[in-house]
Amino acid sequence: MYGFAADNVLEWEIVTADGVRVVATPTQNADLYWALSGGGSGTYGVVLSATVRVFPNQVTSNAAFSFSVSQAGGVEQYWNAVSAFHQQLKPLLDQGMVAEYGFTNETMVVTGVMAPGQTSDSLQSSLQPLLDALTAKSCSQLTAKSLGMKLSQADSYYDLYKAEIESHLAGLVFPAAMAGRFVPRRVMDVNSTELDTALRAVADRGYSYAVIALNVLSSVRNRTAPPIAPNAVQPNFNDAYSSLMISPRWSNSLPWSEAQVLQDQLVNEILPIYDAVAPDAGAYKNEANWAEKDIKKSFYAGTYERLEYIKKKVDPAGFFYGITSVGFDWFGGDSAGRLCNA
């Protein structure tokens, strides 16, 4: 509803690699402001503070539910319901809602469809077309009752998050290997059948998805909170229907050698299944694979050249380094794992 965090920064205060304190705003050190606002972490300096735009608290509601293959009445009905969920979610996102959910080839768990500015009653009404579609696609097996639909409401987003979302995330950790991909809106709009097939093929290989779905370019956002100034947020994130985290089955009791097997499988077998349907979709740089084959394109989507130009001005020696951050290819590793000039 209010865009990305980077859209709402008024001022950055940082210390650069040469020890100088710098303030960056849309009118003061504007290039640095642009880069810091979405251009990747650990790259330009040590951030001391950020001054951000805030918004009044407002009532916020949430809907949580889940369904499985057995509840849907079979495998085909289950995947038909997953597809219907994705299609029916689009108009809700356009209203400024955000959805967080996960699914495998056996179960979909919707942690929340969160609706700022709506009561639980109004959210229930907004969800009716989605519920009707799930019922229709499952031969009437999936209903509000069988889904275990839980509607809740609080006086602020924070209160609702604490009560309904935080506990689901507290114990989560990333597996030893994982990857990410955006679902572009253009693919969801015109190529959804092929997308559904690819998602199912990956899930049938034992992989799961964690998803956040949103529309940061919705008319609601444009009306309530246009960005403070142009920034370096990935253009492919602005255009996305959702961001996927793709994870294999993993246990910390497994030997580390198994992680390398999964890493190779992800990069060389799993991602190509998805990329065949959604080429150049890109991925959110904080929730993606470090060995992405085209980091500059996938994680920066046309902003890398300008970001590197700014990096060279404020940190020409590459003091600040990240394996996928701007300037990553200035260095390479030796056999002992030490960084050396490339």
C-alpha cells in the first residue's frame, strides 16, 4: 500500500570508506541517495541512520487458511485450486493488499492476506470471489469451513503482525541451498497455464515455495504514497506479481556435501524449468541464490552500470564487499578462500 521501504526514505546518514560522514537526500548527494535506496546492501558505506516517511496507524485485517491435496479431492483438483488462488489474488493485490503464503505439491498454507484499511468484515466480503473459485475448482470440496478460514483485525499493522504473523516466521531459517524468482505480472496475465505447469514440475521434484505477493504500482499506492524520489529499487521487482523463494527439502543433520548437490541441482536443473516459462524474470537479491548465472541482470535489472559508477566514486578500492553486491566482480577467490583483485 505504501510501496517499498526504499520508496519512503527522506535522508541517509552514512560513513564512507574513507571515514567521512555524509548525508544523502534527493537534493544533496543525490546519486548516493539513489544508490542507497534499493541498490543493494553492504556496498557504499556504513549507514548510521535513515530518516523515513511514516503514515498514520489504521485498522488492518488478515485472513489465514490452508488446504491440501486430500482436502481438495485429489492432485488435479489441488493444482487447479492453486491456480485459481493465484488468479483471484490479483484484484486483491490491486486494492493494496499483501499476501504471504507457501506451497508444496501437497499443501498450500496462506499465512495471511493482509488488508490495510479494511475491517475483517470487509476483507471477508473482498475474499468471496476467491473462495467461490476455490470451491468451484475443487468440486465443492474447499469451502470457508474446510479451509479453516481465520479472520482477524487490529488497530494497526504492527499489532496485527505481532498477533498473527510473527510467530509463523520466528523459527524459520534458510536451508543450505535456496533460490529466488519473481513472477512477472505479464506472465501471470498472459502465460499462467505454462507458469502453473512449471511451478508444479518444480514442486514435484521435492521443492517448496515461500511467496510474498503484492502490487507496488497499484493505484492505491500511487494515490497514497508515491516514492519520495527516483531510486535504485530493482525495476523487475516493481513489475512483479510476487517473489518466490524456492527451497529443497533439507535437514541440518545432513552432511555439507549434500548442500553442494542441492546447490548444483537448483542452478542447473530447477531454475531452468522456471526460466523457460518466465525468461529474464529476475530475483530479489536478498532472497536468491548467490551463484545466479547473471547477477547484474537478475538482481539489478538495468541499474548496475549507474550503481557501479557511484560505487567507484565513494569506494574506489572496494573496501565494502558482498558476494552479490555492486563491485562483486572486482575480486576473485583463491584456493584458500581469500579475496584477491580480479
